[in-house]
Amino acid sequence: MPKSLLLFFVLFSTSIAFAQNTITLKGKVVDAKTKLPIESATVYFTSVKDSSVVDYTITNKLGGFSLKIKKLQKEVYLKVSYISYQDFKEDITALTADKDFGVIELQEAVNELNEVVVKSEIPPIRIKKDTLEFNASSFKVGADANVEALLKQLPGVEISPEGKITVNGKEVSNILVNGKPFFGKDGKIATQNLPAEIIDKVQVVDTKTKSEQISGEASSSQDKTINLTIQEDKNKGLFGKVVAGKGSDKRYESSLLLNYFKGERKISLLASSNNINSVGFSMDEIFDNMGGGRNNSIYYDDERGSFGINDMRFGGMEGITKSNLVGANYQDKWMKKVDVNGSYYFANAESENANRTNRINLLPSGRTFTNSSSLTNSISNSHNVSFDFEIPVDSSATVVVSPKFIKGLSKNRFKSSQQTTDEAFNELNSSSNDDYAENENSRYGIDASFSKQFKKKRRGMVINFNTDAKRRDNFLSTNSATLFADNSLNDIRKQNKFEKDRNDYVKLEVRYGEPLTDSLRLSLTSEVTYRKTKNSFATFDFDNSTNDYTYFNAIQSNQTNAKVTTYFPSTGIIIGKQKINGRINIGPEFTKFDAQSDYLGTTTNRNKNYVFPRVQGYLSYNIDKSKSIYTNYNFTTQVPEAVQVLPVENLSNPLNTIVGNENLRPVQRHNVYFNFNNYDYASRSGYYLYSGFYFTKDEVVSSTVYDANFKSVTTYENVDKGIMGYLGASWSKSFKKEKRMLRFSTGIDFNYNLDQGLTNAVLYESRSVETNPKVSMTWSIDKLITLSSSYRYSYNSTDYKNYIIDNANTFKHNGKIEITSYFPKNVVFGSDFGYTYNSGIAEGFKKDFYLWNVSLGYNFFKDQMLAKVKVYDLLDQNLSSKRTITSTAIIDAENTVLKRYVMFSLTYKLEKFGGKKKSEGGIFIDD
């Protein structure tokens, strides 16, 4: 019997045996005076001995509750709590059989001034109108667990293999600590490095812009924001972690994170250095820095090793990467009213990669085959400085200013060779390159807003100002030889190329809202944007007479400029009710497009003026406390880029000449999105449905014509349409009985793409369908063991019209089993096993592989020290082979991967806090 099947059988049998040892408890909660049912009251059981929460649920619309728990031989309290009511409490000696508690009446709680008294007990979960709040102490995790491990225990919260967090199916876009960003809003540093034991509450709210926060408007986004609050006694002190490791094959890792908290002031320092492909900063509780490069990457190859903070991207390159990262974050409140948040990062990465690629080029009347190999060495340095200042002018007006500055330098050495043949394997062309490049880039900008609320309720004004300036200077020294069957076409180059890119963007938006009724507001908006771009190429050939690059190559040098100015005045309606929120703005968008080129002594101008309608709108409807619907629609246009409309021949690639087309029309794009969410906290189960549709008219595509030597000329054309649609559903269910937790989740995604293009003057069409069913399960016993397993199947089928082939398809299997054990005491064991299979990989590429990582650690010195031994790729099977199917090619590629190594590491944990220790409390839900 396969091990995976045996494991499933054991878990299934255990679940059945466990179910036979459970009882059902039910009852009804009502108001003592009115006898009306109370919805969302919290019913829970706590141990008399240590006050720990045994289990909990919430009441439904009729005030009823039903809870299945394991039979209890110990004394417990039954408690019922609801905001603005006195807590109900009943002592129960034991629970060994089904029981109906009948009608439980709650008395309204008032003080002498007839004001509502709210109990200070802390619930595992609290639901407000727009906030979902979890009490961290009610969800047990391992002794050395990070925040990510805590989030995985929360009902409705899912973390995908690539690290994307969703709450009830809605993606989390921001993660804050005490209401402020912690080394960037994406929050990976907070979730992967902050210890779970210092967290007081996990608050989930709708993601809002600053103007929406200040004005009190409902969020126009479906994204969620998680705010992590630090325990009061831990909000004054110093804590951190230091990791150092040395391994076989000269592998090493080191990480440092120090945090100082004192009220509003927080100072954090981080540093990381390793050569194990962890290009970000991750202190996984089991695998330390190895966490970023384990089986996560088998799901999304394109995101392998990538990590981002504040618009700065680290890694993402193929191969093996040595990285260094240093950063500091400062948060404070100046003059008791100005919120300040600032960060600085320095990142360094050095990568090496060997690539092998087989490509089938699809043509209307045939196919060609391109085989290539390359070696890449790169080094990059990046600096990032950013600040946020939130300044309250008075009680009704606020100014927010956020400056940022990014500067980077990269150096790359690239060697490659390739050969293209026809279907009879006759060589059409071959090429070799030996290139060296330096790229220096910088980016600076300011995001600022002013929000004002007037005396009349719901009357307000918002002014947003954004500016962004990008600079890129690129130097390329190339030594290439491109050979053809027709020797007269051979292209030998020894050149230095200098490229300069300038991109400046300014946007000013003024929004005014005037109340029409209690639930309707008139929205008047005026938006102006200005973008200016400039690009220049200067190419110098090697001159043998001077032994230097002094010969100016005019045909491979040019300059292009573009200015795009848009004005969008709009009128709209904002609706804001208890259950319905929405907004729609409609107006004309005036666009002025000016493009200019200087090429071979000729100056060309392309000036156009356009007027198109523009529509932006969304609608959100909360059916009840567990169900909601959201939909939005946008219609936008996009003008072509300067290089797409100007008659400049781009000859930088000897195999492909690119030239613009002055007759291009703007792209018109419709975007529709819909989702339905239903998560019931009483049953800890829910499902999520979503769909979206993009329809594009006058899509700009490449039109490529190949000659007999497979040398091409490409221009741009408008095609009738482009369609992209997607549909998905997910379901999850959690069972929690005392220290045991079992969670199932499953889902399926469908994607559809219709692409058109032109090859050899023939209009082709490709229609691709991708299906991705997935399932996962997690079983755990608090502070003892966690077992997680997941499986994902991906199938892609592409149909072609006017092509040499009619169809291409491929499928992938991805499976993973992860075990974490905290038994015996002070010992931590981790096993991470993954399997990947690619069906369509070409001959000569391995289709499947196993990746198994193990870790064994021991805590000592009062749990402040942790010694570990870890083995990456225990079976020495890791590889990177993948197939990509596009509308014009089928591509199989293989890259360098990290192979087996052993790492010995030592971790030191520092915790020095002031204040009293936090105690665990009861449960309530307020509305």
C-alpha cells in the first residue's frame, strides 16, 4: 500500500474513532426582557482548573447554538457573553452525554448613568461591523512559533504554499503592527519573524486608502488588512533572535532581528546573509532561512526566491543566490500627534545560473526548433529609504506625506549560444553572445493627501497628489556572432551600447462629496495626470585602427520622447448603508498624446488627441454576518507607447528588427469582477466564489514576419479582441476539540485566455484553458505535533487557429506533506516532503523529482538557545524543469538549482520586557 494512502487511512480511522467520543450540546440565547433571540452571542466552555478555553461557538439568527465536543470528565464553566449584556456563567461538574441547556436569558448591563457596561474579558473571536478580531492567546502554537504559524490556526485564514494570505477567501494586501507598517506593508517580515507569543490580538479589516480612513467611507477594495497588536506588557522592552549556521559544500546562513518597543516608539534592526537562495528575510520556526526556498517553489516557479519590500524586489532570479540584507525601521509619534514611520534597507545579491532551453516556434505553415544554453553571473545592490508622516491639522483635517527613494546598481555577465533548425533539422541560423552589462537605476517620489471633513455631516473633500520619477542608465558591451545559411547575412558585432531611460509621472486628484440623503452622496471628481518619457540609444562599434569603441553606429542609435496628458472630470454617486456600500463615477477622459523620434537625422512627430468615456464603480452587499457579495466594473483606455508608433528601427537583436506603426489605436479595456463569500464562525466552515472577465478591443499585438533564415521583422497591429476570464471556488472546514484541531480545505480555479496575433501576415488565434483543483489538510495537537498535507493538479490545454498544430496540452502534479513535532520536551523535529511531476517536458528533461528537507532541533539554556541540524534535499533529487505554452511557442527550460547540503545552526532568543504578564480571559462578540 502506498505510504500516502496508508497515512490517509490512519487519519480517517482516527477521525471516526474521535467522532464516536463526542457529544452534542445545544440551547438558545434570548434577551431577558424582550425574550427576543440574540444573534452572535458567544457560547464557550472554560476549564475551572486553569481557565483555558475548551471550545466555543456563536448563536445563529434564532439565538440557537449547537456544539460538538469531546466528552469531559473534568469540571468546566459554561459561559455566554454578548456586548452590553451581563455574562452568563454556569458551573458544570462533567459533560459525558448530549445536553440541551434550554433557554438562556441574558440581562442587559447598565450603570448608574444608564450607560452600557462592557466586560473586559477577552474572547477568542470578536466580530464588529467592519472588524474581525482574534484573541491570540486562545489559539495555541509551538513554543518558538512565528506569527505565520499563529495565523494558520485562525478560522477562515488560509496561507497558500507561495505565502499568500487570505481571510474568508479575500486576499490580505497589508499587514501592520500596532497600526503601522513593519518593514513594508506586505508584512512578510512581521509574519515570518515576530514571535507569536508577543501578539495580543489579530485584527482583520477592509483595506482602505488614507482618504477612506479619514472620511469614514467604506472600502472600495476587496482586499483585507491584518493589524497585529502587541501585548501591553510586551510593548515595552527588547526582543529579538540571532541565527548562525554553517553547512556542507560551503553553505552558510545568518540572521538577526532586534526590536525595541516603548509605547509609540519602536525601533527594529534586521540583517541577513546566506548562500542558500533565501534572498529575503525569513526565520522559519523549523527551517530558519531555508524556509523561503523549500517546497513552496514547486507551486509557482515564476516567484521562486522572490521577495519584495516597499517597491524594491530582491531575488527572483534563477540559479543559486548569495544574498545580504540590512535594514532599520523607526516608528514614533512626534509632538503627541504626528505619526512617523521610516525605513531604510540595503540589499545585495550575487547569482549564478546555467540554463538550457528547447523551444518549438509555432508558425501558420510549419515549425522551427531553437535549442539554446546560457551562463549568467550577476550582482546587484539596492538602497531603499521611505517615510510616512500623518499630521492632523485639526479634528477635521489631516495631511499625509510619504516620500520614498530607491537606488540600485546591477552588473551582469551573460554567455549564450543557440541554434535554430527547420522541421528537417536543417540549420537556419546560429548565434553566440558574450555580454557584460551595468544597470544603474533610481526612483524617487512623493505621495501626499489632504482630507477635510466639513461641519455638515458626510460633506468632505480629499486632495491627492502623487509624483514618481524613474531614471535608468544602462551600459552593454557585447561581442556576438550571428550566422545564417546565407553567409551574406552574417552579423558580427563588437559594440558598446549606452541607453538612458527617463520616466516622470505626476497626478493630481480632487474629490468632493456632498450628502444628498442619509445614505446617498454626490461625488464630484477631477483628475489630471501627466507622464513624460525619454529614451535614447547610442551605439559605438569597435574600431581596429584606434583599438577602441570610437565608431558611432547611427543606424543602431536613436532617441524617442513622449508626453501623455489626461484629464478626467467625473460625476458619481456614493451609497453607504448598513448593508450596502457602493460607488460609481462616470465622465469623459481627454487624452493628449505627443510622441517624437530622432533617427538617422530625421525628426518625426506623432500627435493625437482622444476622447473616450471612463467608468469606475463597485457595489458591496452584506447579506448577513456571514454572507457578502462584491462586484466592480471598470472601463479604461490606454494609448500606445512611443516606440510602438514611431518609425524607428530597433536593430539591437540581430535576429529580429522592430519598427513602429503610426496607425495604432488606443486599447479599450472592460474589466468585471464578482465574488460571493460565506463563512460561518459557528460551524467554522465557509466557501468563497469568484469570477472575473477582461474584454479588450483594439489590443496591440506583435506582427512578425520571418524569412527563410528565420530572421524576422516585427511591428505592431491592433486586433479585434482579447479575452481573459477566470472562475474559482474554495471551501474550508475546521474541527477543534480541546487541544486537537483538524482543518480541510479544497478549491478549484479555471482560467481562459483568447489571444490573437499576426505571424507571417496571417491572423492566428489561441484559446487556452487552465484548470487547477487543489486540496489540503492540517491536523494538530497543541504544542505536540502538526501534520499538513496538500495536493494541486494543474492542467493546461491550448487550441490554435491558423497554426501548424491544433492543440497543445500539459499537466502537473504537486504534492506536499509537512510534519512538525515538539515531542519529547525541548526537541523540535520538522519534515517537509514534496513531489512534482511535469507531463509535457521534452525528451532530455527529467519530468519529476522529490524534494525532502528535514530538521532536528534542541532547546536549552532556559529555551533561549536552540541548536539545529538541517538537511536540504535529503534525496539529492532537486531540479528545475518546466514547460511553458504561449500563443507562439512551446518552451521547455532547465536551470541550476540548489542541491543537497547539511547545515548546523545555533539560535539565540532575547526577550526582556517590562510590565505585568498578560492573563487569558473569556469570550464575547460585540456588534
